[in-house]
Amino acid sequence: MPESSAPASSPSAPSRSTSLFDRAQRHMPGGVNSPVRAFKAVGGTPPFIRSAKGAWLEDEDGHRYVDYVGSWGPMILGHAHPAVVEAATEAVQQGASFGAPTRAEVELAERLAELVPSMEMSRLVSSGTEAVMGAVRAARGFTGRDQVIKFEGGYHGGADYLLVKAGSGAATLGVPDSAGIPAAIAGTCTVLPYNDLNAVKQTLQSIGDTVAAILVEPVAGNMGCIPPAEGFLQGLRKLCTTHGVVLIFDEVMTGFRVALGGAQARYNVTPDLTTLGKIVGGGFPLAAYGGRRDIMERVAPSGPVYQAGTLSGNPVAVAAGLATLEQLTKDESTYAQLEATSAQLATMAREAAAAAGVPVTVQQVGAMLTVFFTEQSAVTNWNDSAACNADQFRTWHATLLEHGIYWPPSPFEAAFPSLAHGEPELTQTQTALTAAFEAVANMP
Ligand code: KE4
């Protein structure tokens, strides 16, 4: 990360982020283009980021932060990785977008089928939301059924019928059931408690012949990091097969993060369809859905399930995605390194909390983790996560930020270490964690 170049604003003048946030709120809802960025859950002015490199962000006032948001997951290599910058630069010089088939899209579809074998066929889109919408529509078209089962606290993007008891920013802002969703649409979604296999079994026994799909985050990340209970994913697989329901793993967050082949590889459970996003685009607008050939062949133009997109398979985004996957697959030790860094961070948080006498539960799977402010020994579902101490999280987050650590600004998110996080970053993080937990311990 280059040394900060901006002259720090004088203590009395408002920071540049403050001035920009004031301007932003005049012309953008909440001053942001995605709600969680507004720091509503933690308060204060969100730093406006000017640049990033490796594990570091720099804001408009020249403040530098160790970044654990990583653009909400995509930046697993670290920011501005040379191979990704080179690939995207070369691609854009050949033209930004053609709206026509390209070689690179074929190469990425082949790569996805190789790295995620359940994705025999795939369709590229521009966001995780689109990928989930495409997968659900394919499942509905394939089964001729309407109902979708999701889990409370699960977040799958902005499709109307899925913004029901949703996690992530929707939960953060207290609108898990968004306004603007017609009851008839919301009624096509059945919401069950995460990790409750009996609830799924009973629901399928009563309405199974109306259920097109079960949509699940195989490791929950949008109510904090919550691993699947022993046998949960395997049980979903068995129940879906029994009832002719399409099992959709939403791996937009977990794909290439909890293992090279995603959660389905880590837990050895094969879904019928998978959605990918974030990492697969290397920070560019690219996502994908795919899976069983007999389902995906129903998608237009080979079948009657329509789905389209002007920028789907965008050549610059595909080049960045291919370069990212190449970096993730070139070294046998990549995922051991990610796991070790994340486990070290989790241990540091547990130790700092214990030293300050603050009860927390830290849950980590692969390169994602969450610090829950709770005395419970495990957080297994939305109710557990929602019961955590939001005030303590707020104080903790603000202190981390003061000490140059940019942690996800919501208790209902996961933190994302990258391959660029090394000893210098962890050392600064350890110091900040000590201060942050002491601040919590000293709360009135
Ligand atoms: P996008 O439409 O934001 O690309 O993807 C939606 C989505 C789908 N599925 C899962 C499991 C996801 O986590 C997401 C988006 N994740 C949030 C962060 N938890 C995006 C950040 C934001 O909303 O600004």
C-alpha cells in the first residue's frame, strides 16, 4: 500500500469523508449504493475509500485500514492483484462489451465445471441476485412448482420473493421483510429456521408437492458466520431427492472461499444447482448459476425458462474472473494459507476477548468468520444471532476502526481475510482487538 499521499485534514475541519457523505445524501438514498455501506448499524460517517492495495484500504483523508470486508467477499487475493489488473486492462483494450459470444466465456464455463463438478452447465450473469433469480426460475420451470423454502437470516440478494426474513443488510436495517413486496409474491416463500432439519422434513411432508426448491447458504454468512449443523446439508440433500425438490446451494459468498470447490466440496454434498458471485468475478460484476444439465437445458434459448442480460459474460469481468481463479489454483497451499490466517484471527479475537473478560463466540469456516457478542457457546440460527449484544458490537467496531481495522459494519455479516493478510496486518489487528475488547469491557 503506498504511503498515504493526502494531507490529513486539520483536526477542526470536517473530514473529506464527512463532506462527501453530506453531498452523497443529497442525491443518493442514504448516501450509498448499497445499504450496509452506510454504517447505520455502527454509527458515524463511513470512510469514503479512495484506493486499495493488498490487504489495505486508504480513505479520502489518507487514513489506512487493514481491510476485512474485501468488497464483501470478492477480494480474496487482496486488492489490485497484479494478475487481475493486467487481465482486466488487456481485456478492456480489446473492447468493453460486445453482446456476442466470446472465447473467454467458454473457458470460464469449462473452468467452473472443472472446479465445481456439479455445475455441468452454467449461465453467467452480473450479480449474485441475478444468479439466484435465474436458479430459482430454472427450478420452478423444471418442476412446475411455485414454492421456495429458504431459511431465516439467509440472504440471497434482492429478488422480491426472497426478501422475506432476510439477513445481511436487510436484517441490519431492521427490514428483513422489505416494504414493496406484494403479499402474493412473499407467499411463494416458506421460511424455516436454519439448521432445523425436522422443520424441513415436516414442511415437505405437508406441502412437498408444491415446493420447487430449497435455497440455502451452505455456510450461513448473512446472519454472521454459522456453519451447517452435523448432517444438516446431507439431510437436505436426501429430503430434496425424496420429494423431487431442487436443492440450490447459494455459494455466492462461500464459493472459492470455504474451499476451492466451495461448501459443497468441503461438506461433500452435491446440490442440483449452485449460485456463484463475488470471488468468481474478481471484483467485477460477474456471477453465475448452474448445475444439473437436465435442469439447465430448460434455460433459454435451449428451453422455455427465459433469462437474459446485456452485460452477462462481460469480457472484462470474465477476464478478471479467470485471472482470479488461476491465482487460486496455482499453488497447493492456497487454501491451507487462507484457513490458517482465518483461524489465527479467530484465536486472536477469542484471546483478546477473554483477557478483557468479554464473553464472545467466534465462528470461522475457511476464510470467513464472525465475532458474536454472546455468552452462548454456539450461534446456530437467526434467533441466536439476533440475540447478540448489538451495543457491544458497535463499541467494538468503532474502536477497531480508530485503530485502523476496517471490519464489516454489521453484526449480521462475516469478515473476509485474504491471501494478502500477513503478519504485519495480523499484528496491527491484534493490537486493535485488545483495545476494542477493553473498550467493550469498560462500557457503562
Ligand atoms: P449481489 O446481488 O449483492 O451480488 O449478491 C447477492 C447475494 C446472494 N447470495 C449471498 C449468499 C450473498 O451473500 C449475497 C450478497 N452479500 C452481501 C453481503 N453479505 C452483499 C453486500 C451488500 O449487500 O452490499
